[in-house]
Amino acid sequence: MIRPLALLLLLWSPLAALAASCEQSFQRKVLQTRAAGRTVLFTFPSAPGPAAADRRESEHLDWVRANTPWNARQILVNHDNILRDALTRAPPGSASRPSLEKSIRKDERILSGAIGRFRAPSCMDQVAFREFLQLVDLRKSPQEFLAYVHSQGMTKVMIADFDDKPDGVIGVRPSPRLLAEQARLQAEGWTYHAHLHNHPFMFNSSTGDIGAIVPSAPDIGSYKAGNPDVAWITNGVEVFEVKRAEYQQLE
Ligand SMILES: [Zn+2]
């Protein structure tokens, strides 16, 4: 008779062999180094397994948990309440009303579940996030990285800009190196699969808005211009994911 434990091992081992851990499943190549940072290409030959949080990610998570008990959805509810409050104080006909109303409509569609979803981080967004943490301590300096994921068959390639520009405008534009690499991949027949960037937490914000992971108007503009299959926004704790058919409905 086969022992239950032996049977379990027998069934489990082939599955474990198939799903290599995230850390074992990719190659990393620095394409360009510059004063503020670098552009990096990551190759994922097959569907990567789950990632374990590294030391910097764990410290980031501890810092978030020390500052808020809220999840991404609760942070968005708070953000939406702040916008609604601002709208009640904006005089009729004022210039700020249309953009406030537009943002509130977007938040409502996300909170209702009609557009996008919140999920746990996965290998690719964690790999990018931890690379960024090597350059920028988000606890001291709220900044963003930008990554484009391309796919061909089972293979995925992620090209990303990581820069430490503490005095720069929040929100990033792709570097010339990133754009050149994207053009090369698309010329070789790769599909633009995912747009990925981060929104940092801002616990010192004067409005009490601590940083929602929903696409800004410029984010939506770049999704529509680039037309990826899907877009991800991470804060290192959770990810907001929105598919093409969904972001096309956003204003
Ligand atoms: Zn953004």
C-alpha cells in the first residue's frame, strides 16, 4: 500500500518541477546605465512561479503597514471621498469641476467592479518593483518606474526604466533607450502585452490622499496611444489591473 505522504510527494513533485520560482525563471540584462539610473531588459522564458518578497520589499511592506491598515480598495474609497468633498466646495462653473467629475466617474466605475480589478503582486511586477527599490527608497522619496512587457508565444520580455530623480515631476516618460527597444521588439513581431508602472504611497500628503493605484488621465492617454493587452499599476503591496476593452472605456 502506498503511504499518503509518499502519494502526496509523487503527485506534487512533477508539478513543482514545472513551476520554477519567480527568482529562478528570468534573465536580467542592463541595456543602458545613466547618471540617474538604468534601462533593464528581463526575459521570462516561461510562465514564472510565485515570488518571495526580498528584504527591501519586506521593509517597504512593514512601512506601509505601520502607516495604514487600508487595502487598495479602501485607499480608493478615501481618494474618492476627498474628490467629492472638493467638488462640493468648487463653485458652479469653476475650472476644476469637469476634471473632478471625470475622476469621480472613473473611481465609481472601478469601485463598482465594472472596470479593472485589484490583485496580489505577481512575479513580473515584483521583479520590476524590487529593481526600483535598489535605486529609490520610496519611504523617503515618492517616485515612479515604467515598464513595457512584450510577448511572443510563451516568452515574455520586460523592458523598464529605473531612475532616481527626486526633484523630477512625479510620473515618468519612457527613455529614448526604452522606446528604441520597444520599436525593435515590435519590428520583430512581439506583441505589446502590458504597461506597468507604480504609484508610490504618500503618507504626508496635505489632503489625506495616500496614493490610489488607479490610472490618472495621462496614464489612460498612454494606454490608449500604446494599446497594450493589459495595464498594471503596483504600489508593491497590491496591483490594479485593467484590460484593453476596459481602459478604452475610461475618459
Ligand atoms: Zn500613473
